[in-house]
Amino acid sequence: QVQLVESGGGLVQAGGSLRLSCAASGRTFSSYAMGWFRQAPGKEREFVAAISWSGAGTHYIDSVKGRFTISRDNAKNTVYLQMNSLKAEDTAVYYCNTVPVVAGYWGQGTQVTVSS
């Protein structure tokens, strides 16, 4: 069983930066690929970025490539999402989960609001 707690969201102006954290419980965290997802108002939740269990492999949706960086620290059971050059369209609640997703692992998410 894995429990995930997201943090680090907030209100930022367009062009600004935020760093999200996802703290995981469970001794098997390092064996999972992990991902960040987001859900904007009135839209479905979408995949944003993923990282392999070792951190050696990453994948991003096109709209965040070159702006967002996913990383992990297995010693701290934490996954990060560094978000730079934020745009209004990045406004959403951000969640982390394993990859593949396990429905029961969704946390409360962290709100990111980008003002233009």
C-alpha cells in the first residue's frame, strides 16, 4: 500500500516557478515508476510527466517539455516537479500517482494557480 501527499502549490504570476513535492509512504516506493497528473477546472485529469523507478528515464507531455522537470529522491520517498515559465493554462490541481496509475492511491492534490 502506498499513500501519497502532494504539496508546494500556490499562486504565481505567469513566467514564475514552483516546485511541487509528492511524499510517499511505504517501503516499496523505490520500486515504482511515478507520475504527475493535473486536472484543470471543467476538464479531465491528464498526465503531465513520469519518471522511472531509478530516475534514469523521464517522459513529458509536449506542452510542458523544456519547462517542467520531474525528479525523485528514493532515500526520501519523494518525487518532485519543478515548474518554470508557468503559463495560465498550467492552472490546475496537481496530483502524483504510480505509473501505471492505481486508483486508490490518489491524494488530495495541490492547487497551482497562474495569473496572467
